[in-house]
Amino acid sequence: MIQLNEIPFQGATPIDGYGPGFFRIGGEVIGGAVLVTARSAKSWGGFDDTAPLLALKHEVDVVLVGTGRTIAHPPAAFRQALEEAGIGVEPMASDAAARTYNVLLSEGRRVAAALLPVE
């Protein structure tokens, strides 16, 4: 017998789901790339848009970078900018990044997710 337990998010907003070109976060659908933290979810401009990630340097320890359908390395300048600010960068496919974000969020970790859509 399998027992499923509800994961408490302690007021934080988990990623509910995703589909072709969108993410559902806290019941809201956001098209395109998205930046998700425990407090908010908003559109993200992709790898050239580091400013909103750098602004999180006192709030998060790591950013899970969802690179779309498959794992890919983010541009070196992107990774370098975040790491110089003391923010870890963990690239993975966007579906894995969303799941991992939810698990770490439920554990109360200081995490954000910057996700490219799955087309």
C-alpha cells in the first residue's frame, strides 16, 4: 500500500504544473520563461536577464535553472555573474527543476527557480 502525504509549503508558493510554453504557479498561469521564489513568480527574460536573479543574493543560496525540455549548460557569463554574487547555479531540465524546487521549498530551503518553458 502506498501512502501519500501532503507537503506543507508554509505560506510559500509552489510550482503547480507546466505545459507547452507556460507554467502554473499558485494557480496563476505565466507564459514563457519564469522566475519563481518563495514569495513571488514573474516573467523572466532568460539568460540575458540576470538583474532580477542578482537582486536575490541575500534571499537565496541557489537558483535551479530549468533549461527547457533537456538539460543544457547556461552561458558562462550567466553562471559567472550569479556565482560572483554568491548564488549557486544548478542547471537541469525545466521539469526536473520545477520538481526539485518544490521539494527544497517544502524543506524551507533558500531556493529560486529560473525556468525556460518546455515547448
